[in-house]
Amino acid sequence: MIEFLSPISKTVIAHKEVLPEGVLGKQIQTHHVTGDLPDLKNVKFAILGILENRNDENYLGEEVSVSSFRKALYALYPGNWSYNIIDIGNIEKGETVQDTYFAVKTVIEALLKKKIIPLILGGSQDLLYAHYRAYDSHGSMINLANVDTKFDLGDAEKPISNKSFVGKIIVDKPYNLFNYSLLGYQSYFNAPEEIALMEKLYFDAYRLGEVTQDITVVEPILRDADIVAMDISAIKSAEMSYKNSASPNGFDGREICAIARYAGISNRVSSFGIYELKDFKTAETGAMLVAQILWYFIEGVNFRVQEGSFENDKDYNTYKVPIEDDILIFKKSNKTGRWWIELPFISGVNNKLKTPTLLPCTYGDYLSATNQEIPERWYKARRKNEV
């Protein structure tokens, strides 16, 4: 792994030295000497910069820098945290973009095998394809949640770009993707045929207004995700103070940090990436917001609660709701108050599930079922299992 990593910049090291005691920068072990990686033992998080953007559709030769985000994060004070963080440096541009993808896949895969959560500061979002490919040896189907304004499906027959990587994830072998969820899309940025395709594939897609109206709708989505990624363009430009930000509409700082914390408290999320980062040297507000997003994700992980066994009736209350020709089975945790709905195993079809499984849901889904409304996520998940 170390052969693919370069140390963090000297300016970040110099910045770290002048920080006050007690901040994260004084506690994070860093890769600041070539070939001298910090000890990975007893580490929970690894900060990783990926300085690749050549497959950005608007690429004009500019370089990616993540130093401003590191400086902002280092200057923050930790919460009441029990986990260690290291900064393993950067993956530089390879001779080709495919070389960079290989390095990204290799490094993330190595971290995952050590049960270390990668915190990725990345260039163009096509890097999420390599990020996802690091799970090829995971041994089970993967759920990917992406906070973005666009679906980024594109034409899978054409070369990959930061606007078409999702199509590659869906069609390329090995087929590991079970569900793709998009949070905060804006309809006017997406072709009607792409919106229709998301429906046809039974993927989850939530419009910006739907999420901002009730931010808690993202919790069950993120509770069921393995990978959570964010495109920085999903944040409204006024929050970033950044002239190249894509849209005046988007999540505000509090909303995006809440989403990051929901991702953190999910027991299943094992990697977290922020993409489409450029050089924010002249946009300190934007750099600080990205740092705070990472802070809230780390905070969430530190406050994860392990649920009891679903086999133990003392840990859960079970509710059965007759609806049409089905009986929907809900479970509510006595420890956390979180809800699940059972996806039945359907014999006689080519089912992706070998046993009944539980899909995270909300109390609102349970109330809808009692009013004879089938929860949409349950319907989509069941349909995916039947095809």
C-alpha cells in the first residue's frame, strides 16, 4: 500500500506545528516522510487525499489540492472520541487515470481489510468507481449512497467520466451493487430518461426538497449503506464561498453535516468520501465546511450503538401489519428506537436473498402500512430481489 502514497505537504506540516494543544492536528499521526507510514495498529480512521481529476468533463489541466481541507480539519477540537485517526497522505496522479484507479482500489481495499474507515478527500467523482471496486473481495452485495445533484448514470458504453461513473458501476463485472441511493438530486440537472431509468432499476432517489423538508428520511438509507459519498456540488454555492460551485440551490451547512452524522452512526458504513474538491486556498469557508462534514462523520462513528440480536425477542418489539395480500413484519429496537421491515425470502424465483432479511425503515413507514400504504422502499427492495 505504501508504494502508492505520497506524504502530506510541507505547508500542512508547518501549519500543524503552530496549532494549539488539544486540537486534532496535535493528535493525528501523519505520513510526512516518504516511505514512513504511521503505525496502523488500533486505528479507526485514515484520511486519504486523491489528487486525480483528469476524467472531469471540464478538465482544463488544473491540479487538485486537498491541503486547505487538512488544515481546517486539523484546527478543530475533537469530541469525546475514543478512536484514533491517522493521515496516510495522498495518491498522486498515475501515468494514466487507470493507474490512479488501481492505486485507489488497492489502498482502500487494504484499509478495509484492517477494519479502518477511509476518509477520502478526492478530485473528480469518477474516483468513486475505483472506491467501489475496492469492495470486490468483500464477499457480499454492496449498497452505495451518494449525496449529489445528478444521477451521473451517463452512457456506460462511452469512456468513464465524472458524469457517467454510476453507469459503469452498474454494468461492469463483478456485479456487486445491490442498491444505489441518491440523496438531494435536482430535477432540472437530470434528463427525464435518467430519472425513469432510476425508477426502472428500483433504486432510491430523493429530491432535494424532499430531504430538506425532513432530514430524517436519509437515516434508514444511510443505515443500510456500505459506502457513503458526497459530491461537493450538492452544497449550495453560498455555503461554500467558492466561485466555481455548481448551483445556488443545495444543502446548507447544517443539513450536510446532519447527513454526515447519520452516515457515521450507521453500523454498516465502512468508507466515506467527499469528491469534486478543487483548490480552496481562496475559499476558507468552503474548506472549513468540508472539515466539519468529516468531523460530524467521525463524531457519528464514535457514537455508534450495536443493536441486539434480531433473534432475541427481548431486544425488539415485533409488529405485524396485514396489507393487501401480504403481512408486513416490522421490528423496533428497544435500545435505539430504530425500525426495520422484513423482506421475505421468496422461493421459486432467482432471489438475491437466501433468507429473510431486514430493511431499515422509519416509524412513518410503519404508520403508512397501518393505513394500507405499502412502503416504497420495501416495494423496490422486493422487486430487486425478484429480478
